[in-house]
Amino acid sequence: MISARALRTFAQTSISVFFAIYLTQIGYSVSQTGLLVTIGSAGSAFFAFLIVFVGDAFGRRRLLVAFTLLTGATGVGFALSDQYLLLAITTFFVGSLAISGSGPRGPIQPLETASLPDTTAAEHRTDLFALSGIVERGARVLGSLAAALPAVFVVVLGVTEIQGFKVMFVGYAMIMMGSAGLYWMLSPAVDRPLERHRFTNPFKLPSRRTIFTMAAIVSVDSFATRFVFFSLVALWFKTKFGFELADVSYLLAASTVLSATSLWIAARLASRIGLLNTIVFTHIPAVVFTFALPFAPWAWLAVLMFLSRGFFSQMDTAPKNSYTMAIVNRDERTAMAGVNNVTQATVGTAVPTLAAVLWEAVSISAPFIAAGLLKSVYLTWMYLVFRNVRPPEEVERRERKQRSADA
């Protein structure tokens, strides 16, 4: 499953880097490009919503294969046609192309999140999510580098740049076929027994209160995170300190590497202090650095703060995925992952625009302050609501220690 995710992430990242450039070169405006991204995001959210209800009825493995193949079909559509209406329809129905470049990616992501815990014992669940995150970030870096291949095709194959882009779309489709093949090789253990296949109504599940409360809390986190997106950070460093594009690129790459290394540290820490404590307390330094960054008087200090923020900002990812899957029943994991995915996609749609308005109307520091405030709300809300909710393995560990102490 991790290998399949790595292939998918590599292909999606490589396309997302040059997607807007490709559309402008075939004659579409920036506004038309933005509309296509919005259509794709709407399609992703729509099918992610459906997963909440049908994910366990049709089987996670079958749906992982089906949606991955459909996602690959997007590449075929873009390679064969330049007609905007056809591209828009294709993008909506297989909107997991991830042309937005970030955020939840359609119906595949919640299916993976729900299935991964079924492939290992409870005590290794967080380690597995950490490993998956590390591999995914490595695939993003490689995918970003692969986005330069169209220029290579122009020289090596003697094609035009647009034809080089189309070759990339074909390659994208082929990689997705490989990813679908890996999903097909998954053990049937990731699915319910056949006699228990049924549609799911998340509003009637035993853990519905937990599911929707968690979705509300993580939506605040998602809303806050999107205030400090990479393009805005790049503009901030250029505006305040005169950084060149290359300088910002190196800085963002270093931040990604640091976030990957922190995932494994977070998994080790979670085994000692618990998942919820790791989620909350490792994120506090990230909030502090987010608040402090816009007030840095010197470029070197701003760089240090941003890299420190990058290290701590993703430490809650693997523990949070592990925790949300652990506090509900196995039959409710797809619903939990799907509802979280949909709420994050929904609340994050307008944030970049809002961040730009704050930048222009208030100050260039305003998006960072807004992100810090919302992150503080997220951490406080999470801790107050779930401080007494422990995953089964942590309860068992505590009871085992208590028995040993009594003996």
C-alpha cells in the first residue's frame, strides 16, 4: 500500500507542478486554469463524500483499484484532447489528479487511511503511518524533479514543449496503472468479510459523535494550515528580504525534508507519552514559530524560524492518523477518514483567497497571525475534548503497568 501511494504521489506531484503552465501554453487564461482546478477539487470532494457511505459496501481494495485507474484516465484525457469542456468533465469525474498540488486528494486518501491499520498490529500502527508519510514526502521531492522532464523530451525526442507535456500525461496514466496493480495485490484482510458488506450511514454509527467532533476539530487545523501555503511564504520572503526564487525553492525543499525526519521522531515519542499528547504538545512549537516568523528582523533569523516551524508542523500527522483510526471501531474507520477528508477539503477551498485579502487589507504579517490563532484553537479544542479518550493499546499498556505495580 505504501509503494502504491508513493507511485501515485510521484505522478500527481510531477503533473501539478507544470499543470498551470501547460494550460496557458495551449491557450487558456489564468482564470480558466483556476476554474479547472476548482472543478477538480469539487469532484474530489464529491467522490470522497461518496466513500463515506459506500467504502465498505464495495470493498476498500476494489475501490482503491477503481479510483486509481480512473485517476489515470485523467492523464489519457489530457493527452488526447485540448477541448476545455471535455477537460472540465474529465477533471470533475476523476478529480483526483491533485492539480491543486496540496490538501486532501479525493477518495483514495481516506481509503488508504482506513486500510493501513488493518495491515499491522496496534502497537505498530503509528510507525506505519510515519513510514507512509516519510515515503510520500520523498515521492513529492522526486515528483517535483520529474516535472522538468518535458524540457528533456524536447531535446532528446525532438518534440515540442506541448508534446513533451502530453508525454508526461501518458506517463502519468501508466504509473497510475502500476499503482492500481499494487492495490490489487493487497490482502483481502483490508476489507470486511463478504457477508458484512453494507452501505454505511455515518449519522447512525455508534461513534458518530466522535467522528463528527473530530472532523470539526481537524477542519480548524486544515483551515489554519492553508493560511501559510508555500506560494504565500515564497512571496513573503521575497517581499520582506528580497529572496530570489531559487533561494525560496531551497528553503521550501529543506522544510519538506525536516518535516519528513520529524515524522519518525513523533512515532517514537508517541509510544512513550501517548498519541494525543504527541499531537498536541509537539505542535505547540510550530504555533510559536508561526506567530514569531513575521516579526523576525533579520533574514537569517526568519529562515531559522521557518525551518524550525517546518520540523514541528508535521509531527502531529502520523499520530493524528493513528489516533483517529484507533478511537473508532474497525467498521467505522472509512467513515472517520472520509468525513475528515471532506471537511478539510471544504473549509480549505477559500482560505488562499482570504489569506491574500488579509495580506493586502491588513498587513503581510496578518496570514501568519491568523494561522497561529486558529492553530491555538485547534490544539486547545483537541486536548479538552479528547484528553480522556485513549486508544485501546494505551489502555492495555496502562493496565499492564498497574498490574505489575500491584504485584
